[in-house]
Amino acid sequence: MKNKQMLVSSLLLVLSVTVSAQEPTHWNSLTPQEQQVLKPFADKWEQLPVERQEKLRAGVKRWQQLTPEQQKNIQQRHQRWQQLSPPQQQQLRERFEKFRQLPPDERRAVRERYKWFRDLPAQEREAIKQRWQEMTPQEREQYRQQLQDLSPAEREVMRKKWQEATPEERRQLRERWRNTSPEDRRRARNHRRQQK
């Protein structure tokens, strides 16, 4: 009999916890820190589904664990996002989804390439962006195709040569690249591969 009562009590306790977990959290029961971070949701908080409220509160906990610098970076990214037009936001969502569907090794390579670009001096990043913007869509596609045609080892060799080059050598390489036809580039690449 005593065991049966313990079992029933335990079940009731579990059920009451489960039921209470499904009840909405009222705005006034949030901590002042939660209210501050969730302020944009204040007017509609009571109408949000419980699951959404819980996700937002979990996000607040993660936010509070970030360093001030990390918080500042996130705020800046959010501001940039808000300044984008809806079509630009949609394009970024699609790119992100495409990225998520890449195999892990390709995602890693993209992250490494992004880190490499981010670590470049600001002046060099701007020069690369400027050159990219000056390219025609056909030139951009040719460039993408040429990079895809390279083996990972060839890409690594190119990356190292570029990193070790002086600014003048880089300028000369860019100039030579611009003045070489896609067909000549392909022939030179095939020639290098045959020599190996």
C-alpha cells in the first residue's frame, strides 16, 4: 500500500511539473534582465506560444553568457541585417541554407576561406571587394569555374604564394591574370598538372 501511494505521488508530481511547463510565462514574472533583452516582445509577449517564449528566454540566457564584445558584434550584425532590403535578406537566407547543405569538409573549407579573407588587412579586403564588383557576371563565373577546376593542393599552393607575395608582386599577378584569356589559363593549368 505504501509503495502504491509513493508511485501515485511520484506520478502526480511529474504530471504537475509537465503541466506547469506548458503554462505561459507572464511578462511580469520575467526577471528585469529578461525584460530588458526581450523589450521588443513586451506588447505581444502574452500572446506568444509557450514554446516561443521558452526559446526566447533560452536565448536571453545565452546572450547573458556572451562577453560585451560578442554582444556588440551581434548587435552590429543585427543592425546590418535590418538595413538590408527584403530581397537581400531572402538571398542571404538562401545562401545560408545552401551552405548548411554542403558536406562538412566543404563547409569547413568555406569557413577557412572566410577567416583568411577576414584576417587580411582592411585595405587588401577592400581592394578584393572592389575588383569583384568591377568584374562582369561572366568574369565572375569564369573565376568561380577556374577555382573549382583547381585541386585542393593547387588551391593551397596558390594561397601560400599569394600570402608570401609582396604588394607589388600581387599587383603584377593580378595584372597578368586580367590579361590572360581563360583558354590560356586553362592550358597553363593543364601544363602544370602534366609536369607533376
